[in-house]
Amino acid sequence: MKGLIPLAALVLAICFAGAEGAAIAAEPAYVIHPGDQLLVSVYGESALTQTVSVLPDGYVEFPLVGRVHVAGRTTEAARKTFARALQQYIRNPLVSVEVATQGQINVLVLGDVKSPGKYGLRSDAKLSDAIAAAGGLDGSVQGDLPIARVQTDGASVKTASLQGLLREGDATQDIPLGDEAVVYLQSREPFSVEVIGAVDHPGDVLLHAGDRLSIAVAKAGNSAAAQSDLSHVYISHKDSAGGNATQEVDMYAALEHGNLAGDPKLQKGDVVFVPQTKKPGTSGSSILNIIRLILGI
């Protein structure tokens, strides 16, 4: 009987090794993204072994073959693409492709998060990465979590259930992000502010906890006809002593450069005044257009 113990242990070890190997094999292969640096090696051709950058359009420039599209493909698929392209110049080329450096994307996170702002994330980042970079949810986590809205790569707005993603582990809700993506998490706590001046629809605007000045102006509208001066926006609110305090902010610069100091959070009862522009080029912002798209207005 004693001789069976090592055999049993060996069988168990083989089983665990097999299970571990299966788990490793189940890991999804890395998908190449714009901004990645790829080490492309061609056996026996030292002049063709080099590091190339994946351009924003998903292509790389490579000797002999020119432009090769690799974004959205695994490294193995990219290897086959390079090999096929080189076949007209080299007989049976042996090619390997590795990710030398993973690229980075910029993502703007707004709404009900602890630290809204623009963050540099890995090129394969998803919605959960953006939320984590912004410090997680800022509001109450009691009850069902809110819906997240994501606009990326110039495409239509996608929505994701944070209840499904963060509490139920539904990976299908973890939306992949692209460079210059905007993520908005709407709180369940509404309040109103007043927006007046050079906007399309002056008056009360419904916001949610965590919403910033840009959300209010986007909802009030700043079409070309309004001639809104986004570089000189005034916010009046109650100070700690109960009096009125007014601050001037350059929301245009804040949105264009990702410095949210000029795009502060608003509170119930705030009054926003947007003057008419006297300087061309400060009445519109691409970020506001994306915000309107995300809000469905």
C-alpha cells in the first residue's frame, strides 16, 4: 500500500498541472492596439528585424512591404500577416512578432467618481480600468448601481450596467476604450441649477451629483447662434457663511487641455452665467459635443 502513495501523488500532480495548463491556455491572447510598439523579427534577415510603432489608423510601416494593418489582431495573426506579405520577397520567411511596449490612450472620466479627470491608460483598457483610475464611484453604493455611458473612437454611445459589471461580474459590460474616449457615470441624486446668458435654453437645468459645469452648459446648449464665451464663465453659489460667492472659470481651456479646475462640480442652487463671446474660437468645444452625444441631447 505504501508504494501507492507516491503514485497517487504523481497522478494528482499531473492533474493539477493539467488544470493549470488549461487555465493558462484559456487566457485571451493579447490584441494589438494603436500606440503599441512591436518587435518584428525575420530569421536570417537582420536588416528586417526592428521595432515598429502601430499608427493611429492601425497600420505599421515595414521595409519591403510598406504599410501592414495589425491593430485588432493578435500577435500570432500579425505574424502570419507579415509572413504572407514578405513571401514575394523572401522564400518561406520565418517571422515572430512580440509586443515590446504597450501603448497608452487618454480617457476623460466624468460624473459620479471620486477623482474625475483625464487619465492615461493602457491601450487595451476597458471601462473598469477608467473607473478604477478615477478612484471608483463617489456616491452611495446602496441599491442598484447606475448606468455608465461611453463614447469612443467617434462611434455611437454605448451603455453599460455597473450593477452587472461591478456587482455581478458580467464581463460583457466592460466596454473596451479607445484613445480620447469619454466615460460618464450618472448619479441617482438629482438637483437643479440655473444657467443664464448666451445659451440656447436659459433656465433651470437638471443635473446629478458629481456633474460638472460642462454638463450644465451642454444641456443648456451652446450652438453657434448662442455665441457662448466658454473662456469666461461665471458661477455664483452660497459660501460657508451663507453669502453669495462668484468665481470665473475658463471652461474652454479646461475641456481642451483636460484640466478640470476650470470645469468644477456644481451644487444645488448654483447660478451659471455664460457671456457672449468677443473672441472667435472660444464658443465651441469638441468635448461638449461628445457630452451632448452621451446625454442624448
